[in-house]
Amino acid sequence: MSEKGFCRDCLTTASPQNRRCSACGSPRLLRHDELETLSIAHVDCDAFYATIEKRDDPSLAAEPLIVGGGKRGVVATACYIARTYGVKSAMPMFEALRLCPHAKVVPPNMEKYVKTGREVRQLMQALTPLVEPLSIDEAFLDLTGTARLHNMSPAKALARFASDVEKKLRITVSIGLSCNKFLAKVASDLDKPRGFAVLGQNEAKAFLAEKPVSFIFGVGKVSAARYARDGFHRIADLQRADETDLMRRYGEEGRRLYRLAHGEDTREVSADRETKSVSSETTFETDIFDFRALELILWSLTEEVSTRLKAKELSGATVTLKLKTADFKIRTRARSLDAPTQLAQRIFAAARSLLEPECDGTKFRLLGVGVSAIDTADQADPGDLIDGRAALAEHAVDNVRARFGDDAVVRGLAFERREKT
């Protein structure tokens, strides 16, 4: 069977013998035997934070760029230039700068990233109502039955979507297209950045066979070591196994391993996937034990969490404080509120009350705050439980910052912290 295909740039049908598009000359031709029948996609924005920073500051375009904290922080995102030096997300900053000492480092600007993420989401939802967000910059989409709506196949609609993202938002995405969520996610990692990869059901088993068992999502180092001791090193070993035997060994996880090893995944794309928590944390360059210093940092983190909640039109009723001691022990403390909130002042008040008893001379290297028990924004901050004037003032500050930038208004503790740095 000859492979069906089209040009990703102008959507013109491509003949099997063509190496470039006959209409626009582009070499970005997409071909696959199952191209017209597949409709489950995974979309991932390329080096999201770093791409946005380069978009907004053209002087960074050709530079290796790291978005992250100070020397004792971690890498949030590295651009593809920095990645050629071995820099990876979640890597300690000191290690990243050792690998790429000439990298440009910028702190994260979550408000800007959330705004762009929402714009990408809106373009996704123009394709299909079945959009399942996984994070600020990636989602599953189910385009089954949309061909008549768009007057084109799901594959072509996705290619047009990728082009729209580039033109309207000036960032890029990579797309994986398949018959289920597992294979679509695998495919989206095959052709980055600005990629579009197709992985069909017919080829899935052979493609997966030589991959390590840890290639299956949810299989970490500990479980992979256990499976290896039992003789399951590669996915081919799972494919040769009997499903009943795997279930006898590992219970329901055995069934999951067997089916995914064969490229089978029955999970549906769900637009109702809920955000479970919103949080922010930072690792300090030097250990801190002083309550006042920690309080100043806590306020900044609280403002960031509040900004994310407001951007996502969410609220939360449980505030959690996270601390990591100098000897790497984790402490978490939580407090439930009388009603959900999205206000920085209420989140901070609860988190501060949790922080104060912990400041007994212990040195900390990390501080974080999060909000869970998530609800919608319309359930937030009922008037009989809050100072209405303070709430109005906070929203007024948000509006000014939205128009003129974060530096337009610097409040209280944030101002004091800025003066100290």
C-alpha cells in the first residue's frame, strides 16, 4: 500500500514519490498508511518557557537559555541550544551552569506563561471540545468525528493548528498522532522541536519491542529493577509473557503492563480532567533559618500561586506549606480554610501561621506553598468571610499589573524583599 501524505505547511496532498511539496516547495511532508484514520493526538509546546522568553526578547534568540532559579535552584526549562550541552529540566542549576557556563539564565514569569498557555488551549478547543490538559503546555486531544466540521482529516486539522500557533503566538508545538493516548504521547517525543510524528496501531508492537520496560509511563527505577529481576528487561519480554502470569505476579499493574506493551490503551480523552492543586516553590542559594527572611519569600510564592489560580479561574480551600531542611528532610503542613480562596492575602495568612512554628533555628534550603481542594472561581471568597475592601484592592492591583507589568505595583512584603536584594 502506498503511503498517504500531505504538506504540513500548505496541506497540499503529496504523492509518494515527491520529496518536496509540489505546491510550495516545503520538505515537510507527512506520510503514513494510517494517516487518514487516526484521531488521538498529544500536543506539547516546545521548550515552552524558554521559547516564550526568546519570543519576547529577540537578543536571546541564538543564545543557550535556561529558565530557572539561582545557583541552588533547578532548571524549569532549557532551550534546545542549551540541551545540546546536556542541560535538562529539573537539573540543579549548578550542574546546568557547569555543563553550559555561558548560558543566559532568566527567572520564570509564570503569569506570562499561563497567559500564553491559555491562548494555546483556546486554539486546541477550536479543533475539538475533547481537550485533556496535562499541564500548562501539553494536552491530549480527541478529534474523532471532526472531519466534517473542519472539512479535512484530523491530521490536516492538527497541522493547520500547529501553523496557527506559530503565526498567532510565535511559539512552536510538536504533535504525536495515533489511535490511543499512550501511543500519541510516545509519538510526540519522536520529532522535536516543531515536529509531527505518526505511530499507527499496526507498527506499535514492533516499535515498542526493543524499548526498556521503563519506557512505559509509571514505571520508575524501583519497579523497573524489580521487573528486571523477574526477567523483564525490555518491552519484548512483556510481549512474550502471558497476561494471566503477569497479573498473578503484579496484580492489576500486570494487566496494564501487558496491554501497554502491545500498544493497547483504552483510556479516553477527558475534558473534565481536574486540576488537583496549584503550587510554587523555590530552592535557596544559601540555607535560611530566619523567620523574617522566609516570610518575605513566602509572600512572593503566595502571589505566584494566587496569580495562577486567578488565571485558571480556580480557587482552593486547603493551604499546604512545604519545607526542605538543610539535610534534605521534607516537612509539609496543611490548613483548611472556611471557604475556597484565590486571594494572595488569605493564602499567605494561612501559610504564614504554618511557617512560624517551624522556625525554631532549623536551617531550610527550600520553601513552597500550594493550594488544593480545588473549586471554581465563583465559589471563592464569600463576602461574609473576608474584608471586601482588601479583596477589591487586590483585584485592582492585578488589573494594573495586567496592563503595565508586574513592576507597576509592588506591595508590602514584596517591596521589602526587593529592597533587600
